[in-house]
Amino acid sequence: RNQEFVLFYQPVIDLRSRRLSGAEALIRWRHPTRGLVPPDSFIPLAEKTGLVVEISLLMLDTACAQLQTWQTQGLDYTLSLNVSGRQIPDGLSPATLHEVVSRYGITPDKLALEITEGVMLRDIDKSLAWVNAVHALGFRVYLDDFGTGYSSLSYLKMFPVDTLKVDKSFVKDMKDDGNEFTLVGAIIAMGRSLGLDIVAEGVELESHLLALQRMGCHYAQGYYFSPPVPAQEFEAVAARVTTLLAPPAP
């Protein structure tokens, strides 16, 4: 009611074309006395009470409005949203998704839905039916935090996901001779062999970026490019990212 929930946007970089491809939308709470509250502090309670469904529908509307703004500006960005287990299958029904994107004139392929293995495991049959339904409508489905859960290959075979997101805990600790480096390389190679796109989170150093490019990773996001920012700051961030990724002058 007080419009204290807002979306911040963290840039996602296409490593093949070295350009900004879009963003991940991340919720924040602008609390009148506590300031900016991160989602870890309130989402677990929102999930317990069921309010996460109402909050997420509000965020879906905000995200589609932002996509519409970018589209009007001639910017061909994609946007990904995190989906809670409480939203599947009825809290964020395929029909609702279709209605909202249609209302804003957004094609479904511009909106990606991020789910974790834990969400899928709550009720595999219902989760699979939901993923198949949203996929059939043209929405992209990302498997988030890959590597931190069960990471069973049977889920990749069973669920029609488009993209794996390599968890930031592996990426930010990558060193050339470390286990994290080997694990990230293995996840990227496996995902590519399955025809999946790969997004690496937690890119904090230029060495991370260069290593991921050598491994054949498709996309990257992290503080090396930008932290999540409010919508009104995204244009300035996009300009900084473009400069950062520009090839060195001859």
C-alpha cells in the first residue's frame, strides 16, 4: 500500500558481443526508518505468511513496466525475475504471466523466470507442469544458483530450462589453480554441451571476466560491472559498462 517495495536492476553482460544484454530484477524494501532493507531480511517471512505472492505480482508489474520503458527507448534488453516456491503453480500462473506481458506489449522472450532446484523439488509434478506451461508461452526459464543444491543432472534432463546460472560463491573465489576454477569450468562445459546458455554471477574482478571468456561462458553479472541499482540510475550504469567493455584503442 505504501509503495515501499522497489526493484533494483543488476546488469547482465553478453560476453560474446561484449555488450549489455539486460538485467536481473532484485527486490528491495525502502523502509521509512530502517532505510534500504535487503531481501534476505524479509523474503523468508513473506514466504511463511504467503505475502510473497502479492509482493511478487507487484514486482512482475513493475518489471514489465520497466521493459516497456526500455522498449520505448529502443533498448533491446531482457529482464529476469526470481520466482518463489509459493508462486508455483497458482501464485504466478501461466495465464497471469501472459496477461501482464500482453498488457504492457512485451514479448514473453524478454522476460526470464529464475527458479532454484529447491523450488522444483517442492512438488516435482506441479513444478514440471508449470515450467512446461510458461515455456510453451515463450518465457525463458533459468535454473538459479546452480551448483549449490542437489545439482542432479536428472533435473536438467527433466525440466526444460534455457539457462544455468553459476552461483556467485564459486565465481568470486575463482583462482587459476583452485577447485572453484575447475568447478566453474566443468559447469560451463556441461551446460554448453546440453545446449544451455550460461550466466556466471559474482564477477568481481577482471581476472574473473577473462577466465569466464576463455571457458566459453555466455553471460556474466557482478560488482565488476555494477551492483544492483534503481531504475533511474541504470542508464548511467549502462554507459559505464559500455566504456568498460570497449576494446582498447590501437
